[in-house]
Amino acid sequence: MSDKQQQLVQLKDHFARRVYEEARHVVNSWGQLAEVHWQEVWFNEFTLAATKLVGLAERHGFMPLAEASGQLVAVLAAAEAHITPSSDVLEQLNTAIGQIATACSRANDNMALKQVSAGRKPVYLCFNDSAQATLLKAQLASFGIPAHCFANQADLNEAILYRLPAAMVVDTDFGDQGVALVSTLQMDLRAPIPVIFYCQQTPSLATRLAVVRANGIALYVGQMDVDILIEQLIGVYSLRSEPPFRVLVVDDSRAQAMYAERTLNYAGLFTRNVNDPFEVLEVIESFNPDAILMDIYMPGCMGPELAQVIRQQDKYDSIPILYLSAESDIDKQLDAVGRGGDDFLTKPVPKTVLIATVLNRCRRHRGLRAQMIRDSLTGLVDHNHTLDTLAKLIGQNLEAALPLTFVMIDLDRFKQVNDSYGHAMGDRVIRALALYLKQRFRLTDVIGRYGGEEFALILPDTDEATAALLLDEVRSGFEKLTHHQGPVEINVTFSAGVATWTPGEDASALAHRADLALYQAKANGRNRIALASELPH
């Protein structure tokens, strides 16, 4: 490649990263609605950012992203800054946000990890031990996280004036006053920098308080868990496109239900109103709420009775039920909560109290539900949820006729890792691969831990050949990754089998073909990708 061609490639990559950063800003701003609420300042800034994204995407040829952001701008144009939108409008906005996030992640499919990291803001590492900082910098680089090391306060201050970092990792003993130094820096900034502190000795409560006040998002003591650190830092760069919370409002009074809907919509929560309690079970099944807000006095069915009916079904047992009623008798309130409820709010309830209470219950419910379907070591979805999701996507794909690919991954000679270096090193390798996969694949892709050292990927709208190219790039990068435990350093590889869904095939059959391809990759020498379409019949 000539120098001119190389410059053109670099220029294109530069603009791609610029478009991506603007898209990330839009998506993450939408995610802040629950905290900032639907009000004029947020609305105007959000609309301006979305409009800017349309222009950037069109100018640099990112047409799917331009189309998605254009749809967002169109919906915003029909909304008003001073009027809380309905749930239908919020759904339209969220759909456009999802399309932006998807288009943005797909734009990076053909971009190598080093190209992705080149345009990111760096992480600043502040350690008195230069060897520790250098090793950490190398480990972060393997996951596409650029970092700069600083050995003294003067160099750090100069760098802060030149460029703000995405985050900082700071030894509490840095320059003998790491926490105080960070606190001083944060005072001069419009928005605080997320900081992860490290303390070699057990800190005092005073030190822990100082860390919190310095906007410390974590404090590692003794030995830093690099895998968890990397996962936290990856989150700093990621598109946070979590689905908004969904709340089912059950009240025979349309006026009261509308009040609750408008109040919750103000914080970006999706709502569905049910005025007839006998329709609740059907709506729960289709709406899949994160919480239920219910009156206790309704014709034909009392709220506590309905709560008990809901609790009879295991799949609904964990959904928070909050009573919203004018009942002021404490004994009756306690009786209602004791019969299937989780909380009681007495009308009239201030909007801020209603929003905060419902939000907290929704967050708790979603967090517990995520723990139930996720592997504790990696945070990936478990075997059963992976197959359930595959079956669901196959069902959706029957009419869409889009390619859907399933991948089985297995770490090579993993038993030797456990036998030679211990299970702690084995766990470190498993977590590293989970992080590496999460870093490389899209928001729409599903990454699961299938069991032991096996992983699975579900890649919607991706054919076998494209999936194989992506997997091979990830395989090549992972084999260069060095895993550390004390003085021990090792490298590990993986093999993968790739299979694309064919009409008439169910989830278990597709997974079986990917598994057969994985066995073929192992038989061919490991550290390679095999395609189900190339297996002998």
C-alpha cells in the first residue's frame, strides 16, 4: 500500500471513529433519561446531538446509521420539550436508539482491534511502581484500551491540561497522596473523571470515604483483579443500550392510571395501563414488566387478591408489586404487602417519590433476573438461556429470512492449564476470553458460556463466511494475549465451529452442527475455525 493510500485509510478510520463517538454520545444520553427526566435542557441537547449525528453519518457514508438517526430526529420533531411523551412515543424513540446502536456496532465489524482503540481517549495509569504500570498498560492494550503511564504529579497535571482521559487508575500512594491529588483535579472539571483506585494495604474508613468523594467508582485492595478492571474500563467506552424499564399500571380509574403513566413516562419508563384486573395475566405475558403498580380497591377483584394470583405462577414470582392507594390505615397496608406485595405508596404521592421508588424496584428486579440467567464467573448468559434465545431468534427468523449463525468455541488443551497452573489460572483464562468476546462482538450478538471451557455465540444477520472471518480475527488476537498470575505467564488458544441456520432446522439441530464443526477444528490441529458447510456428509 502506497503512502497516499495509507493516509486515506487512516483518514477514513479517523472519521469512522468520530461518527462512532457521536453515536455513543446519543445512545448514552438516552440512557440517562431515568436520572435527568424529560425536561427542556435535556431534550434540546439530545435533539442537537441526534441532528449532528445525521449530518456526520451522511457526510461520511454511514447510511444505515444516517437512516436510524434520521428516524430519531423525526420522532423528536413531533415531540415537545415541555410535554411528557406517551409510552408509544418512548417506544418509537427507543427503537431508533436501538437501530443506531446496532448500525454503529456493525460499522466496526471489519475494523481491527488496534484500529478501534487508536481513536479512543486513553486511560491514565498513575503508579509509583513503573513495572506494574507498564504491565497493566500492555494488558489493557490487548483489549483495545489505550493507556498512558505517569510516574509523577507534574506530568499528570500537564497531560490533564492537554487531554482529559476516559478514566484513571490510581494508586492511593501515588506521589504519597493519590486520593488527595485526584480530588484536587476533579474540582476543576465540569464533569468528573471516573477513577479506579488501588491500595496495597487495607485502607482505613477515612481513605475509603476520600475515594468516594474523589468520584472513585472502585477500590482494589491487595491484588488488583485485572479482568474485573478491564471489564469496568470496557464499560466506559461501550454503547449502553439497555432496554428501558417497563411498568404495568393496574387501576380501574382511568384518570389515576393516566397520572401514573405520565409520571413514569417523564423518567423514560415504558408503561401499560390495565383498567380491568381480569386482563392482567394476559398483559403480563405480552408486556413483560419489570414492576407492577396496582391499586388495592378494584371492582370484582381486590389488589392483594390479584397479587396472590400473580404469585401463584413461578415465572412471575419475582416481579415487584407496588400498591398505590389512598388507604391510610397502617394495618390494612401491612396486610396488603403481606399478601404478595413489595411496597405501599399512599396517595397523593409526590412525583419524585413515585419515580424513585419504582425505579429502585425495577433496577433490583432486573439485576436479580440477570443473575439468575448469567454465569457467575464470566457474567455471560448460561447454557439454557443461550439455547432459549437461539430458539426464539429462529422463530423470529422464519419470516425475516435473514442469515443466523451459531458458533461453538472451546479453549484448547484447557485441562493442561488447570493441571499445570491451577484452577485460579484456568478461571483467569476463561474470564479473559469472555471479556475478549464481549469487546469484539456487537450489541445484537449473544455471547454465552456453554459450560466449562466452552462458549457459544449467536450472530443475527450474519452468514457463515462473515462469521468465520470475524472469529478468525478474534482467534488470532486471543492467542497473542498473555495471561499472568504472579511470575507465571502463559498463552492459550481456542478452536471454533461455525454453522448457519437452514430453514426447517431447530435450535438443537443447529447447535449440533456447530458442535460437529468444532470437533473437526480440534481434529485438524486446534487453534482454527471450521465451517459446518464444509463437513463431509
